[in-house]
Amino acid sequence: EDQVTQSPEALRLQEGESSSLNCSYTVSGLRGLFWYRQDPGKGPEFLFTLYSAGEEKEKERLKATLTKKESFLHITAPKPEDSATYLCAVQGPMGRQLTFGSGTQLTVLP
Amino acid sequence: NAGVTQTPKFQVLKTGQSMTLQCAQDMNHNSMYWYRQDPGMGLRLIYYSASEGTTDKGEVPNGYNVSRLNKREFSLRLESAAPSQTSVYFCASSEAQREKLFFGSGTQLSVL
């Protein structure tokens, strides 16, 4: 059974204070690891897909990296508008459905 | 583009009542999904439709039924609502099963 654990559950940062969110996973044969952002009262919004260990992707202040056991979402010099819940999900070899983690709630204070 | 549209946004039911959640997408996507989101548990897949004319159970299908009405529309029905079905429900779509998901804005359902 695929499992995804995200840590920390909640993170408060000062504006400009860089940090990382962790996503640890167990899946037999990873097809893809996805990062989504979810704002309060809205549906998740796609950020990145990573397919193999060593892969990295960047978008503005966010960079996602992948190893064989975990993924990190690095946030560089965050701004208050980066406040959201960040969700990680994995897709196993059958590729039919995603297994989501419970998310990290990020708050960036001005 | 509207993307994925869900109705209603909020609903309160009494135990035993039935209702249908509606979902439509205008991106010509083949695959559609219904998820529920509960505090501390992450998103869990209820049912999905890989393509028009097909539906399959996800992780938590009990108490639900779905209909893929056409390529655009995918509805979720609760035949006899239970308090355990109190949750936020999200519809999503993707070009194909292994592609990124586009989510609707959700339906907050309370069953009393």
C-alpha cells in the first residue's frame, strides 16, 4: 500500500526566511510525485511533477527535489502570498490513482 | 475557461437524505475523479472515470455512486447520507490518468 507522510504539519515563517517542506513516501515503483498548493476554501492547484530521483523543478520561489525515499519543497525568501497548504501525492506503477499526504500548512508572516 | 465547475458549494443534509453533486469540465479531459478531504487525512479517492463510459472504485467508494453522463460531466450521488459522509468533496479532471489533476473549488457537505 502506497503511503505519503508530510512534515511538518504546520510551519510559520517570517517573510524572507527560507525553509523546506518534506514529503516521505513508500511506493513500489514510483511513476510520479506531484506537488499541489491549496488555498483556504479552494481546490488544490498543480505545482510540479517529478519522475525520477535527482530531478529538480523550479517555479518562482519554489524548488522541488526528489530522492528515492522523499521529496523536498524548498521555499526561498517566501512572501505572505506563499501562505497555503502544500500537498504531496505519489502515483504508483498501476498509475490509476494518486495517494495524497495530509499536507503542510505554511504561514508566512509580513 | 471555467475549468472544473462543481455545484453546489455548500449543502446540509439530514441522515438518510439523498443528493447528487454535479461536476463539469470544459477542458476536453478524458479522466474525471471524485475525492473527499477530511482534516488530517488528506485527499482520498472515491470514484474515478478513466474515460467516457467507464467508472471504477477508488479507495473509499462505500455509500456513493457515480455517473459519467458524457465527456464533460461526472456526478456523485449519496443515496442515504450518513454523518460519516460529512466532508469537503472535490471533483477533478485530467487529460489522461497519469497526468496532473485540475480541481474544482469543492462542495462542503454536512450531514446531521
